[in-house]
Amino acid sequence: MDSLPTSQRPPRQTLLPAKQRPRGAILWTTLLLLGAAWLVSTESPLIFGRSRHRLPPISEIESQPLQMIGGDPYIRALMRTISVAESHTAEPYHTLYGGQRINDLTEHPNLCVDIVAGPNTGDCTTAAGRYQFLSSTWAEKAHHYHPEPPRWYSWWASYNFEPVYQDEVVYRWLSDPNAWNADIPYLLQQGHIDDVFYLLSGTWTSLGYGIEDNAVTPYLQAIYQQMLQEELQQAP
């Protein structure tokens, strides 16, 4: 092959000695690698997604005692587990969707809070209380299960939403085989907690078979067993 005349040859690139090479790119590369290593070591959701986010050990996950007195320890343990999935805060009975606190529990707050994540983003929800009752669900279930309904002549009155009544309504609902076409207390006593979660997931969508799993969903069976041991120890 003919060579180009000297005047037409492209200039040669002169490599700098290693000690004279630009350090900026090396520094940025090092920082990026260190950042990536930190994200991996902490199992950050930015790398692994929400399901890999670390939680405290199961033994350190607490669910406050119920306000109602007595009842089947298996149903009580289930109620506390639902609460961990739905309203894991310091004051679950006062919790609105998203974590905002409501003070007045003389009735369901019926405040529609914007949904900012998940499949229903852009809608709003009236979910409130320890079991995140929608206002419509509370009205329906309180009508059937509330221990102290309004007097017959108080047609304008609403159902009290105080903590003990939230518990009582959910307890009676879960204990009613006609409501679920299944005997939930029996299933729990037989150890079929997974079947119960499946049965309830249409109502409480964070139980593992719904559309809104969260960070605690994979641990709920272990949490239930922890709650059950506590309830059995306290049972008369």
C-alpha cells in the first residue's frame, strides 16, 4: 500500500506518562464504583426493588395490643397481623392512608386522601383506622357488627369509630362464616394461615395475594406466628 506524503499524514497522538494523565475521570469512576458498592451492600431498593428492602428482625416488629377484651386468640393474632400490614404506626387506630393522623374518632373520618403510589395512583381513598376501613365498608360492616349501633330514632347518627369499636367490628366480621363462606377460626386453628391470607386479600390487599404488597408482606406468616404466641400466652 502506498504511504501518504509526510505533509498529509495525520498527527500522531502522544500518550502522557501515567503520572501526567488527567485525574478527573479516574476520580469520578472511583466514586461511582464506591457508590454502587454501597447500594449493593445495603440491599437498597434502588438496586433490588422494594421487596429486598431490609426490615428489623421479625422479633422486633411490634403490633400494639388490641383495645377489645377477650375473644379467640387466633382471630386476635390475625387482627394484629392485618394491622402490621395495613397500618404499622405508633397509633394505628388514628391512622389515615399515607400515615396522616386523625384525632376525632367519634365517627369514620371519611377523608379522601390522594394515592401517590401503586396501581391506584391518581385516585383517592378514605381508608382509615387500624384496619384501614373505607368509609363505605365501615358503614356496611358497622351496620351488621357494631356492638353499640345508634338508637333507632337517631337516623342521622353515625357509628362510633373509637378503637374498641374498630376491633369489635373486625373481630365479629372475621368470625362470621357467612361473611367469608369459610370458618376462619377453624382454618387458623388447623394452621392454614396461607389460605386465610388468600381469602382476605381481596379486602386487605397487602396480605400477599392482592394488588398492593408492601415491605412486610413476605414476612406476614412469621409475624402471625409471633402474634399468636403472645395471644395464647395472655389467654385465660
